[in-house]
Amino acid sequence: MSESRDPNQITNRRSKFIEAASRGKILANKCAKCNHSNLETVYFCEKCSSDVFTTVEYAGLGDVVTFTIQSVAPEGFTDAGLYAWVVFKVDDAPFKVSGFLKDTHTPSDLPIGSKVQVTGFDEKHGLLLERV
């Protein structure tokens, strides 16, 4: 059975991704066929469609590319107050990642290009970020 279809392997990969996030890291897969790095949650290489990878860790640090401020939290997120859903380019990686940044009230709180760092993972909110 292919790694991408094995439920135990998927659970294991998710656990490893969360554990890396708790250490401020982003877990990725480097394609064994073409060496392209993909976010760990991608099961087939974006360049060559291979499903054979080696694991790579990147520092969970990057530059804000875009964001959306949630001034009215959707149902189930009212505990978060004002927050931003941030897309950032991971330093030294060929991909972008999104995450949750609390206490972001206005666009001036988070200029494009600002540095953010992964600080953990929350089952409800996903990757947790802070401004650097």
C-alpha cells in the first residue's frame, strides 16, 4: 500500500508535523526523484508527481506575503478575539505556509514583509504564529 494511502502513515505524518511545529519548525518532504521540497502535508511532488520523499526541517521563520484580519470571528472562533490568518514565505524553502496570529487589529499591525515565527500548533487554529 502506498504511504499516501495508509491511514496509519497519514496519522504518523500529521503527528510529526505537529511535533515539529511545537519546536518552531516546518516539516517538509524532499522528493527523492527531483529534489523539490514540498510541505509535508503534500503527498505527491508538485513537480514530478513522485511519492517517495526524505524528511527535511525548516526553521519556522518567514516573511508575510498576505493576510486577512478577522475582526468578526466566525462561529467556533470567538475565543480568539481579533486575529489574522497569515500566509508567509518560509525562509530557505520553496513554499508558503499559512497560520494563525492572535492580537492583530489593523493592517498596520502586520505590514507585508514582516517576519513571523511558528510557535506551535493548535487543533482548532492550526499553526500558531508570532511576530518577530
